[in-house]
Amino acid sequence: MYATKKITEQTEVDAMAKAINEAISKLVLKDANYTKVNEAKAKVPSNLNIYTEETVNALQEALAAVEEGKNITEQETVDGYAKAINEAINSLVIKDADYTSVNQAIAQANNLVEGNYKDYTKVKEAVAAVVCNKKITEQTEVDAMAKAINEEISKLVLKDADYTLVDQAIDQANNLVEGNYKDYTKVKEAIDAVVRNKKITEQTEVYAMANAINEAISKLVLKEANYTKVNEAKAKVPSNLNIYTEETVNALQEALAAVKEGKKITEQTKVDGYAKAINEAINSLVIKDTISTKQEAVTPTVKVETTNKETVKAENKKEVKKVKTGDSTNSVLYLGLFGFSLLIIYCIVMKKIIR
């Protein structure tokens, strides 16, 4: 303790106070300890690109908050710097792996029609093998997943297009008789335009080929049937049918009436049948008996005995059937009688006609 000074020594007292203050003002505080701060900084990862932007920004802020040159009285603040940095480091979040290429590969697979391919199994297996939620540090594995899917897609083999309808259309065309139609060209052109070995993805084109053939077939126009034989048969019809029996004339009229015009060539057999029926009816015409003929023409004044032509024919046929092949004498005799009978019939008919 200083000795108690008297007021008369006030100057000395003031000098003491000044000396103390000057000594205090010259005191130098120790620096704060930044060891923990430096240790925390040393833990900062060298590659921050693998972490999320948000967590990296938080770390950058913690580092930027550090103020150097703090003294020991601010040690708590300095220690707070270290703590903030460590917490930011521990809060760093690794980015998720980039699945862009994987998603593109899967989208490509999903856009394919499974049924179009001979074996789609490997693609499905590659897609099923994808493991989600990988981190960016596992990007190589993720890229390998995408590569596996793309490789299996590239190995896919398309099924062949279905040519069933085309073949059916061609079969239908082949079953037609080309000569029956006025113009068969379009059908042949449609068939010649068929391109084989199309894939199932070109099925629409294959269907178009079948449709083209069917359409050409649908537009075919049949030729008209040939009525030449019918017209020739009609030309043979006797101009005077009054001399024939009603029954045989009616048969001829029915054959003529049965003719239907405008038939197509596919019904040529039926048209030829008309001609055949007319010719048969003409050949079957039977001349009326002499008396019957005259009665229709004029009233008879003289009764003339006639021989029934049909009866003679029948009797002659019976006689001919009775002739034995080995008996030439009887054969000549019967032939003579048959000829004589025909001569008689002819004379009678001519005589009645002349009258």
C-alpha cells in the first residue's frame, strides 16, 4: 500500500495513477486458440460436387463466418466457429446418382410392344434388375444398369408379319378362272405387288396388300355366257309346228321358255343345257297321225286308213331286238320288212299332204 499522502503531495498521487493507467494500457491480451477451427477446416471434403447444393452452401457459410485474430477473451466465439463447421460437414448430403440414362432406357423398353418380339425376356430381366436410390458415388453401377437394358433392347428380334390374309386373298384369286373375266389385270398386279418378309411392325402394310387383292377381285366383271349354241338350236326349230303332236310341241315350247338371257360365263353349263334341251325337244318332235293332221287343216271328205308311226317304230324295234346275231338270213328279212314299212308310211303321208 502506498503511504497516505497529504494533499500537499497530490501531484505525486496523480502521477501514480497515471503510471498505473499507462501500464494497464500497455497490457497485450493472448490470442484466442484457433486449433479446433483449423481441425474442423481440415475435415472439409476435397470434392464438394458430390453433395447437395443446399448442404454445401451451409458449409460454405460456416467457413465464411470465421473471423481470424480473436483474442482469448473471445475464445468461446472462436470455438463456435469450429462447432459450426463440424456440424455443416456432418450435415453434408451426398447427391443421388443420376438415373437419367436408366430412365431413358426403361422408357424406350416401355414404348416397345412386347408381343412384337420373338423373346422379350432379357429386356424385362434387365429392367427388373434396376436398383433405385443409388448415390452419386455409385454412378458407375447406375450407368451399368442403363447399358444392360440398352444392350438387351438392341438384341431384340422382331416377329415376322402375319401374311394369313394375303395368302387367303391369293388363294381366292387362284381359284378363279382368269378367262372368265373381262379384265383380270388388276388382280395380277395386286398379287405381283406383294412383298414378303415384312416384320410385324409393318403389319399395316401387309394388311394393305391383302386389301388390294380383295378389292381388285371385288371389281372383277364376269364375261357374258356364250349363247351361240342356244341361238343355233333356236334356228333349227321348224317354222310350222302344227304338224307335230301337241305333247312334243309343248316340250319344245317349255325348252324355249326355259332359256334365261343375261347369264354369266360361270353359268355356261346351264346355257349349254338350254341348247341341249332345245335340240333334244326338236329331235323328239313327233309328226301327228295323217287323220289328225288333216282334221286340223280341213274337214276330211274321205276316210283314209293310216298307220300309226309310233306303233310301227315300236313294232320294228321289237322285231329288230328278236333277231339273232348269228342268223344273217333272218336279219336281212327283218331289215327288208322294216324298210318296206317305212316306205308305206311315207306314201300314206305324202298322199294326205297332196290331197
